[in-house]
Amino acid sequence: MAKLDLTRLSPYSIAASVGGVAAGVYTGVNLVLPAAFSAIAWFALHNMAPTGKRPVVPAVAWQFGQLGWFAVGAVLSPMSGLMTILPDIAILAGLLIWFYLGQSRIAAWCLIAYQGLSTLINAWAFVHQPIDSNAAKALVVHILWRVVAIGLLALFIRRPDQLDPAMAAKTFE
């Protein structure tokens, strides 16, 4: 039987685990849909996307969870609420398609700007909700999903450029 090596756990992974459990306890069922959509998207993209698209898979899959949650919300919301969700769906879907197809840092920066502005709007709305309301719990999930998306996009931007094999094989003459 394999033995668990606890010396390899970093303080960041422990903090993320504790934070994830705390968020799950507070938000309850609000966390299920975005997590399920993100897991499905990650599994599909990781196993079916071309290897050239692998650098964008974590950020796209995570945000697809958010997009799927928005789509379910749009279907279940009354017509008055639909008009507030549709622009969010259109902007996020467009930026995700651009980011996935282009794999550009500019698209990642645009997604960071969108997610950052939306995080501020969600935080402002959260402050004006009773802490035990379902709306406040949903806003915490929105904020959590957006902050993690910004982190994943930042990791994509920080990655080194791919080396051209022909240039790497050249010798100095």
C-alpha cells in the first residue's frame, strides 16, 4: 500500500484546501453547478483538445464552469433577471472563445479585466446583502470563481514562450 508523504504538502495547498472546505460549508449547493461544469470541461478539454491547446485548458475549463452556471441561471431566471445575465454570458463566452482559439496574452488580459471588474461589482453587491441570504452565498461563489480565474490567467500569462525547435537546434556560427 502506498504511503502518503505529508512532507510534500505546501502551506498554499493546505490553505487552499481549508479555504475550499470553508467556502463549501458556507455556500452549500451554490458551489455544485460551477464545480460540476468546470470538472466536465476540464475532463473533456484535457482528454480531447489538441496538445497545442493544453496551456489554456485550466483557465478555460474553470471559467466554463462559471459560464455553465450562468446559462442555468438564465434558463431558470424570470425575464427581468434574464437581461442582467445575458450580457455576462455573451461577454464571457466571446472572450473564452477568443482565448481558447488564439491562446494570446492579450485575450488573457481582456479576461482578467472582465473578471476583475465583475469581481468588484459582485463584492459591492455582496456588501449590500444579508450575510445568511442565498444571494450572498451565490455572490461568494461568483467572487471565488472570478478570483481563481484571474489567478489561472495570470499563470498563463507568466508562462515562458514556446521555444522554436529549429532555433533551439541552431549552433552559433
